[in-house]
Amino acid sequence: MSALYAIIYAGRSGDGQGAIFVGRGQILGYDFGSGRYAGTYHEQDGRLKGTVALSFPAGGTLVTGQRVPPNAMFTVAIDWPSDFGNGTVQHVIIDGQAVGVVFDKIGGVA
């Protein structure tokens, strides 16, 4: 299941893209809006469940429209189907705002 994914996400005020690794119980990635992702997950009943710290070392504007200062950090809960990389939109809540994310599997990682 360990793989690298391209991500495309959209919120109230825009969209963005990046890359994320999901495997071995870890989630690590970045996006072009200066976001950094680091978290853990476990598989349960055909779903991935976990939490991801979303940080913005340089600050900026989220796709939700919220401006954030340098070093802003958010905790994001995930609860996705195990086949989340199938091109369907998965949803997350970032600081109370909904964001849709599509994962496109680039390739497996051994």
C-alpha cells in the first residue's frame, strides 16, 4: 500500500496541488501553497483513519480563504476508504472549513 500520490485539492477560495507519501503508517507531503503534511494512520475495516499535522512555515492563504501567519499549524482528521487513490474526492476539514482532495497514485514504494 505504500505509495506516492499527486494531490489536487479545492476549497472555498481556490485550488492547489502537491504530493504526498502514504505508507507504513505514515503520511508525509507538501503542496505548492507552502503547506507541509506529517501524520500517522492505521487501517481499520477497509478504511484509513488517522491525523495529519498541516503546517505553513511561510504562512499564506489557505484554499478556504483564511490567511495564516508563519508557522501556523492545523490538525486534520482523516477517515478515507483504503482505495482513496481511485480518483474520487475525499473530504477533510481544515479549521472548520471543508476541503475536497483527489489523490492520483504515482507509484508504489517498496
